Amino acid sequence: MKNFLADIFGRQVPQQVARQNAIQSELYRTRKEIETKMTIPVASTGTPISELNGMARTLAIMANMGDGSIATGGRGVRGGVELMTKYNRLVGMAAENDWQNKLNSGNH
């Protein structure tokens, strides 16, 4: 059935196109969210991120991506890790979807 639908609709069936568009749209939104949060210049302590080093800098950036530290009402490092995990999962889904489309179209 899948090959029959692909022959009628071209290389991709409408469900595949809709899934691909949804993944790409969410991937774009998530990337923009990360880019915006990476520009926050200070840690929740008020220390400029540029003055932090090593793990303190990494954790401050991750906390900023999680909408700030837990002490300031954000989700902290955990929120930052969740955002990065979401982004990486979307990248994987986009790659899998692209691979599946190539497999279905015979271009593999």
C-alpha cells in the first residue's frame, strides 16, 4: 500500500510530508529558543557568564536555558538539559524521517 500511495502522490505520501513539516517546525522553534537563552549575559547569581569558567560556566548556561535557577523560579540545570534533550531528539527524528523518505523513494 505504501508504494502504491507513493506512486500516486510522488515521492512522499501526505502523512510523511505533514510529519516532516511538524518536525522541522518544532526543530526551528527549539533552536531559536536555545539561541535566545544562550545570549543571557549573567548567571542567576548576577555574575557575568563571561567571568565564569569551567563547570560553573556550563551550569550557569544550562540553568539559563532552563529559564533560570530553581532559586529564582526557573527550572534550573534540569530544565536546560531537558531543552537540549528535546532538541537532540528532534534532530534524530528529522534524520530518521529523511532516511525513511529516501528508503521509500528508492534513493538509498
